[in-house]
Amino acid sequence: MNNDWELLQEDLEELKKAFNSGGVEECRSMLERKLDEWKNIPLNVAVIGNCGVGKSSFINAIRRITVDDEGAAEVGVTETTKKIRSYPHPDNQMMKFWDLPGVGTNEFLRSTYLADIDVDRYDFFLLLTATRFTDNDTWLANELVKRNKIYVFVRTKIGVNISKNKKAHPRTHNERVVLKDIRESTLQYLRANGCDNIPMFLIDSYQLKKFDFEQLEHRLVKDIPKMKKNVLIMSLQATSKKMIHLKVAELRSRMWKVAALSGAVATVPLPGVFISFDIDLVVEEAEFYYRQLGLDETSLKRYAKLASCDYLQLRSVVDSRLGCRVIGVEGIKKLLEELSKSVPALVTSAVMDEVSRFFSTTGSVVGASLTIAGTYYALKLILEKMESVALGIDKTCITSTIM
């Protein structure tokens, strides 16, 4: 087992306090609350730009929905945004992307802009343009710096720029050269206007596997305040290798909490070893992993549509690699039976040593039982397998996009 416990000192201290306050029952209440607390933390991302820069398309893309889906931002509206509007993420209503007009219009003057948009409401700012950034854009950026706000520049519609250049220069067109020119000229302008060392991304909201779209998502995760980082990771869809790894790390941090909730009622033997696991908890958590890593039907269809992949091909990859749909008790039992065939004989003692070490640091708050060890290890096996399947899906989509 890995040294996952060593990364959870804050949670362990909280567990000790809960035990001293109300014993085992208070511990269980705390653990259940910790597992779901990310769902109740608000996260607000401001998407700022003038009419026509692609804000609506971006808001839909980062939520992994299309304009035809329920709750989509309307695309193609030519009238300048006059009303601020929020769009919640389909998988987390507490995470919202706000469509904000650019500064300098008749309705949103510089003198009142920060108050008009309620600048302190937002956790992160994305400043969008489809051509070049303006003096108003860099003015806003410098104002955000004064207020210690986190922001990045985003140049949209790069696919359109590439296409236009190819049509204009069919014999000499070189995509890499065009991208390099756009990037260098944009960065040069930003530097000249006091925006040195500010991240800038070139994206196309209809080509998520090209350019900098995935890098932008990773930057959001990197820069978001620590207390809200897990909200963003849990909400964004796992459609890149880095995002899958971020998801898995976050999901792994939950495993000890789930294991500590293990009871002695609905347990079954872990195939290949003598310990048992809490089947109800493992099934519930495995289904959560399944959705978080985008292996469920809704996520796969959403991913296939946005990446122009064949949904049935993605479905086939998931089912063949897992060997089942991993829904319900029987699916979990079957999966664990297959996974446990490759488990070394010494794994049981290793699991118990790790769990015993963990509970000794908490003062035996809940009790290091065989069921807790079995539940932890069952979740570990399942998560590692689902991670490999999710990476296979990402690879399949990349291959399909290239072809």
C-alpha cells in the first residue's frame, strides 16, 4: 500500500477531536460529513469578454455540454451582454460559471465596472478575447492584481484562425508557425501593457484535445484556493490524462474515511485473502468512482459527442477492460474476484500493518478491524482498475481525433 495516510494529518486531528467530543458516533458523523462536504462549497468562476469572443461556447465546453443540452449557454447571440448570468455545472450546482460583459461598454464603464460585476464574488477570472487583448482588458487585469485576484488570459477561436490562414496560404500554411506567431504577438502585447508573467492560453471550444484547453483546466486546479481545489477536481470531467490522475488522487484521499465507516453487518469475504469488506459501502463508493472517472453512460455519451468519438466504441472499451458494468453487488463481487487473482499472498498482512499504523496514530478512534482493512483494500483495487480504464478511454479519444 502507498503512504496515503501521511497526507491526511489535518483529517486525523479532526477525527481525534470528534472522538474526544462524542466518541465513535461523533467520529462517524464527522466522516460522513467530510465525504460530502465538497458538494456544499460554492465555487464561482468569472468569464469576462466582449460580445463575439466565444464566452458562451467556452462555458458550454468547460462544462462538457453542447448548445443543444439543457442548461446550455446560448451561442450565436450578436447582442452585447447586458445582464450578468450564471451557468451551474451539470454535475455540481454549487460550481457556477458567470458570463460577464467586457469593460468599457456603455452599460459597463470603467469607473463602476468592478462594483457592477460584484468583483469579490468570484474565485477565479478568465479574460477572453477572440482577436487581440485591448487596453480595457489589461486595465482590468491590473485592477485584479491590486485586489489579489487570480486570473488568466484566454485567446479563443484558434481553430478559426488556423483555418483562415490555411485558406489564405494553401501552399505555405504551417499550423505550428501560425500558433507560434499568435502566441508570441499576444504575449508581447501583454508584456508591453504591464501584464508580465500572467498565464495565457490559446484555445478552441470545439477542439478540446487541441491547443491549450486541457492546460487551462489544469491551471484552474493549480491556482484555485486550497479549500476549493477538491470542488473543482470533483466537478470537472476526467477527459485528459492529467485530470484523471488528479481525480484519482482526490478519490484515493477518501478511501480511509469510507473504510473507517465499515460496519460488521453487510460484509463478504475478499476473494483470495481471509479478510472481509463492507459490501454496501464498497458498492456505493465504486459507483461514485465510476461516475467521477467518466465511465458511466451519461459521461461517455457527453465525451463522445464533444470529442467526435464513437460512443459505442468507448462503451466497448469500458466493458471489455472492466469485464462488467460495475453496477450493483454482483458486478463488484465479480470485479474483485478477477482483480484479487493477481494479489500477492502477503497482501493481507501488509493491509493490516498499514491500517493498524493509521489507527494507532488516532488513538484507536474507530478500531482497526479486519473489515476496515478489507474495505480499504477492495476500494484500492477498484480505483486502480478504473483509473487504467479511464486512461484507455482518453487514449481512444485522442487516437480518434487524430484519425
